[in-house]
Amino acid sequence: MLQFSLQGKTAIVTGGASGIGKAISLKFGENGAHVCILEIQLEAAQSTAKIILAAGGKATAYQCNVANQQEVQAVIDTISESNSIDILVNNAGIAHIGNIENTQESDLDRLYNVNIKGVYNCMLACIQKMKDTKNGSVILNMASIASSVGIADRFAYSMTKGAVLTMSYSVAKDYLKEGIRCNTISPARIHTPFVNGFIAKNYPGQETEMFEKLSKTQPIGRMGKPEEVANLALFLCSNEASFITGTDFPIDGGFIKLNG
């Protein structure tokens, strides 16, 4: 059998139509999974699903606001009517720049609703289905280097990603006997359309200079690629990683250990 095959498995990827999520959706599709893409914008999910289908894979697009528990439960129920739920990748998330003094209560609530409550909602809905199958299901949550080390001007974002990390440890511990593995990936700066937009908005006319400056914050000297995160996600969700649970995997170009 081909290594890292997801043949016959159903994988749910939240925020699976852009950036890292899109790369994970495409990689999982290439390796045989039926990819269920959950996005707040249905058109974006459909666009990524079409790429997977055109390549001979299996994919279905769903509109879903992960912050809405009833909406999440309805979508997961629909998926589970005709599929076992083997893999959940909680990738959907939003960012905020600022320290505690320039973080408004509304900012905190907005990030909590998506980055923490959204992960909780999806895990809760999927675990109920995964317990029934007892076939070695996997939950992979997208954390961040901000879960583990201090990042300047990322107060609210760091709060949410720290919660993702510790929630994942708790789920990994609580569901060992049900055969559910739960791990996290902690990326450093990854070159996505979000990064391009951030630079263009905040540093007009200095795009090239700022891109190089941000790239060099990683000791390896560049930003990561979404495909590199997707490769790690593929391994962690495959049978080859069946002995791995309750673990965080930094993919950071040496940021955590080699800076300073």
C-alpha cells in the first residue's frame, strides 16, 4: 500500500479553501481522502472542491460558520449520514494584531468565537461520531508558535492559540480508549494570501522590503509554504502516525529553538 494513503477515509477540513487549509484539502484529495471542505463562503469551498474533483479525487463543499454550534452540528450530521468521519482538521481561524492596550473587548470576543469556540464546536460534533466507529479517527488542530512563545503584538491571537493547544492535550488524554488521536501543528509565518494582504495594507510601497524582513524572522531565512504544512498534516492524519497523540509539532524554520 502507498505510504500516507488516506484512501477510503473522510476528512473534514475547516477553512479548507484558502491558504494552509486549501493546501491541506488538495493534499488529502491527492492521497485518496473524500475531503469535506467547510467554509463560511460556499463559493470558495466549491472552487477548491472543483480542483480536487478535476484531478480525479473526491470532495464536497459545505457552507458553515464554525462559531455557530447548531450550524456545525447540522453539517456534521449531514456528512455522517453517508460517511464515517475519520479525520477532522480544525484549520479555520482569524488573526488580530495588537497588545492588550489596543485589543478591544469586541476583538477578544471575535477571536474567541472563531479560534476557540469554533474548534470546540467542531471537535464536539465530530467526537460524537468518531466514538461510534472506533476505527482510529484523528483530530488535528492548527495551533501556532504563539501557543508556546511570546510574539509581539499578538495578545488576543496568542490567547486563542494557547487555548487550542491545551484543548488538544485534554482531548488526546480523554479519548485514548476510543482510539481517537489528537495532535496540533504550530506554524511560524507561512506565505499565504493573508500575508500578502497584510503587507500591502500596512506597508504600501514597501512590499518587497517588508516581505524580506518578515521572511528573515525565521532563522532558516524564509517563510514556510502552505504545502509544507500540508505534508506534515498528511503524515499526522495517516496510519503511519498511529503511535502519535497529544503532541504539538512546530513547523517554524527554527523560530522556537534557534531565535535569541
